[in-house]
Amino acid sequence: MEITIEIYQGDCTEKLKQIQDNTIDLIVTSPPYADQRKHTYGGIPHDEYVAWFLPISEQLLRVLKPTGTFVLNIKEKVVRGERSTYVLELILAMRQQGWLWTEEFIWHKKNCYLGKWPNRFRDAWERLLQFNKNRKFNMYQEEVMVPMGEWAKSRLKHLSETDKMRDNSKVGSGFGKNISNWCDRDKAYPTNVLHLATECSNKNHSAAFPEGLPEWFIRLFTKEKDTILDPFMGSGTTLIVANRMQRNAIGIEIVPEYCEMLKVQSSN
């Protein structure tokens, strides 16, 4: 079966209607944040954002397979000196729509500039919200395991008797442990914090993903020949990475120039 890239130029609210029900394995996207990208995407006001996004998420819920996952990269903004609540309101509204808010990942921007404003410091992170249709979904955790690292040699060198048994947490969380199980491992499961630099090489888009971001989620939630969707594809990073990883890819973008650029890239 040949791996394909499909590109739809237009408003994703309408173009998503051309995709069949229950056909997408993974949705990874970063829509324009509230009041941003005004010249390109119009800049949706923060107090109108939920109403704008819900018809889109309704279509995404329809096209996603029951075993699929939706990863939404989004970040609240500051309005008159305090954090806007539009992201939290969107989460609650999507739960009412039928989505399960399964997990929240944090993207730590390793190369973020330092700095401050009068009442806060510069952000060096963004949210990656995981939504699902069902509690059971495809997840390939072994694909994103990380090397144990040199830290393990010193950290696991002197284990107490408590470390070698499964006991109750001393803070009352109920979680047990047996740290000695880690001694002979070469790899470990990661945390939900992704340490990735922002994309510096892609000059075609003002807010381009680093390739490592969609790649990590594609590894975690899909296998070869699955289908990835990005309804706000921008310069097409998600589609390019998906294609390289032998996944089918569908992208929707309202800006014609981005669509043409990706068509040229994918044909080369």
C-alpha cells in the first residue's frame, strides 16, 4: 500500500466534512492561539475562542477512530495582567461535547529566551492536551522509551531495604515502589514533559513546530500505514514527519501559499 499525503486548501470547518467518519488514527495540530496571527488567520478574540473552536472539534470527534487520539497544542494568553481562562473553558466544553481529556503534556522550550514583564516571567512552555473518544485507545509506549542515562548509576548505587520492596507511599498517595527493579534496565519510560527546542530552521511559517514534537506523538500513538491529520497544517511539518515515518497524512490549511509550498516539497 502506497503512503499518501492529501492536502486540502480552505477553512477546516468545511474541509473536514469531506473526510469520512472514524478514519483518522491521530490528530496533531496547533491552531492559531487567541488574538494571534491576525494578518494570517484573523486573530480569534479570547472570549470568542471556545465558540469558534467547538464546530471544529465536533468534526474532529467524528473523523477520529474510536482507538485514535487528538493532541492539541495550545497556550493561554495574558489579558489585562492575568491569565485568560479560554483554554480551561475549551477543555470543559470539549468534555461536554463527548471528548475525554486523558492527559496533558508540557512542551518545555529548551532554547526559549529569558525575560520578564512587570508582573511575570517569560513563558518557556506550552500545553499539549490529549483527548480521546474512548478510555481504551492505541498507545505504543515502548516506542518513546529513553536511555536510563548516567544519573541512574549514582542514583541506584546505594539502595535501602525500603527501596527493594513495594511499600506504601509515605505521603499517603497509595503508590508503591520497588526501585531495585530499575537497576538492570537500559531504558525507561519518559515523563509527560517534552524538552524540545523551538523550530529555528523553518522560515516558511511564523509558528512552526519543531519536527520532534509531532514525531514523538506519532511514535506513541500510531504504527506504520496509519493516518495522521493536521487541520491547521501551516507549513506542513506534521505531514512531512508523518510521511517520513511511513504514515499517511492529511493536512488542511486556509492559506494557499502554504499549501503550494508543501505540494512542491512532497513532489520532490
